[in-house]
Amino acid sequence: MELSKLAKNLKPSATLAITAKAKEMKSQGIDVIGFGAGEPDFDTPDNIKDFAKRFIDNGFTKYTAAGGIPELKNSIIERISKDYNVNYEPKEIFVGSGAKHVLYNLFQVLINEGDEVIIPAPYWVSYPEQVRIAGGTPVIIHTLQENNFKFSSIELENAITSKTKILVLNYPSNPTGSTLNERELKQIAEIVKKHNLIVVSDEIYDKILYENNKHISFVQLDDEIKKQTILINGVSKTYSMTGWRIGYAAGDPSVISAMGNLSGQSTSNPTSISQKAAQEAFSGSQDEVGKMVEEFESRRNFICNELNKIYGIKCSIPDGAFYVFPDISSFFGKSYNGKEIKNSVDFTNFLLDEALVAVVPGVEFGSDKNIRISYATSIVDIREGVRRIKEKVDKYWS
């Protein structure tokens, strides 16, 4: 059978591909350390699991409204209000099967053929692909590690054309862990207002910040910005609920309604029990979140310190999330076992084949000089993984 043009041009997820390859090697008895997946290694908190079990026993296992149950929407509204003192109504909330699904639906209902979407790089791998699938054109602003992976107001202005419709923000960032402070957000907001842009603000890592950094939601800035912004968040990262697949969008009710209509003709509702679990995640005790963040910060400190001791690796210290994005470009042009390292994919293959360590090549995030390492895994694995990287780098080049 002949595939569609879309299917032929669609790129697979590099993160999932690396994780799958590492799991396949593990299934063959090979001891691979996996730094690929952006998935907390903590279990979902007990109060969330117990709440979901109760509703399984009560038979809450049928279809729900395509855009989410009222109880969950109310929990989301209350959580946003408590965290950011911003108010929404139920008609302004859409619940989907994970934040990735929510973003997919959002781009589908916003983008027309030829619309330009500004995406700062390094970016989460699916942003450009989802924009292309919707018929849009990704416009990339490349940032530098020495600037903490942040773009300037001038760079943003220079990227805007008559076709620009959307600016994508993601902070704390996947893959860099960099975040934006209030001053920087206000500078961006002025440009957004000037050009009447829509902002897709992906704040899925909003609770995972270090050193007393405080997350400022883009919708907090003022009422005008709130009207121009679609806020994206979910339960996967903060509550270690990746497999439950619940994310949400908050914003303009006409956009939210359109997203619900699209879900009604495609996926229908998110899993009923997952919605109940997410309800408890947002409304219940937040104690476990603080414990997880404390452990992530300890891991961050260790891995950054150790990576920066390795010959040829330059690793900045992230503000949040649970990734480091070290620069490995000093290895380009070097060889091992007759193989030359020309890019981040080659270095990723070197680590997997030689050190039995799985990372994700930076080219998939728009920066071929880097690799992404997730420290959402045990400190035992982190210690061993970094040791293996150092051992193999020292063997061939230091």
C-alpha cells in the first residue's frame, strides 16, 4: 500500500526511538544505563492511586465528555488559581490524553496552511513536527549555551513576519532546563502585544525548579496577555504520572471548544480513571511533589559536577526540569575504532555502543552540538552512567 505524503515525511520521536533501542539491548541481557526518557522514576503518589482505585471499584469506567469531566476541570481551575492567582471558567479548559495530545489538537485548530510559528531552539522534539503536520511553518530562533539558551527581544522581533501567528514558549525547558524570569517574560509580552501573536505557553515543568526559583506563569502578567495565551500543563512530570496520559489547555473558549470538537471526532475522551486520578493530583496533597523536586535537585548537582570533570564536555547548570544538555562538540572530528564523530548522533551512538549509556542526540532538539541526558533516574544509575562516559572518553581522547 502507498502511504500518504504526511506519513512519508513524518519523523519518528528520537526520544522514544533511543529508549526503545536501549530497552531492546537490555532485553538481550546487555547492561544499558538509560538517560533517554523524560520520565520520573518515582511511583505515582499513593493518594492519587488510591483515589483512582476507588472509582474503578465504583464503576467509573464509561465514556465521558470529550474535553474532560467537570470535576477535573474544576480541580484544574482551583490549582491554577492557588498557584498563580489567575481565574478560568470550565468552558476555558480542555483535557486531553497527555500534554502532547493537547498540543497536537491545539495546533490543528489554530494553524492554517502557511502560518508561521516561532519556536526557540533548543526545543522539545515534537513542536516543529506538530506544526508541520498542521500545515504550518516552524520558524526557529537558535539560542546559545553561554546565554543560558535564552533568546533576546531583538531576535524575537527579527523572526516575526506578516505570516507569524504563534509563539511557542516552554519553560522550564525540555531539553535545557533553562527558565524565564518575570523581567524576561514582560519583555516578551510587550512584543506579543505589539504584533498580536498567540502564545502557546507549555509550562509542564512549572513545579520542578531549583534554588528557590519561582515559576511565573505567562498568563499571570496581565489580562491582555492571558487572552492571547493558551496555557499548557498536565500531570505527567509533576506527579510522576506519565502513563496516565492527562494534560490540559486553558484559554480562549472558542479555541477550547474547537479542540473538544476535534477530540470528539478522533480520540473521544481521555481515560475515565486517569481523569479521576488527575483530579486528586491537582486537588490533593502536594507534599510528594516537594520531595521529588528535592531529590531531582540533588541529582542535578551531582551530574553537572561530574560531567564538567570529563574531558571535552561543557555542561551548564539547569534552573529546572530534569535534564542536562551538555555541549559535546569538542569531540567532532575525533575517531574511535575507525569511526569518526561528526555530529551529536555519532556521539550518541558512541556512548551507546562503547559505554552502554543511552542519551538523546541534540540535533533532534535543534542543537547538534549537544546531547540530552535525563537525570530522572536513580542516583545509582547516574553515578554508573557518568563513570562509564568518563571511562570511554578517557580511553580514546583525554
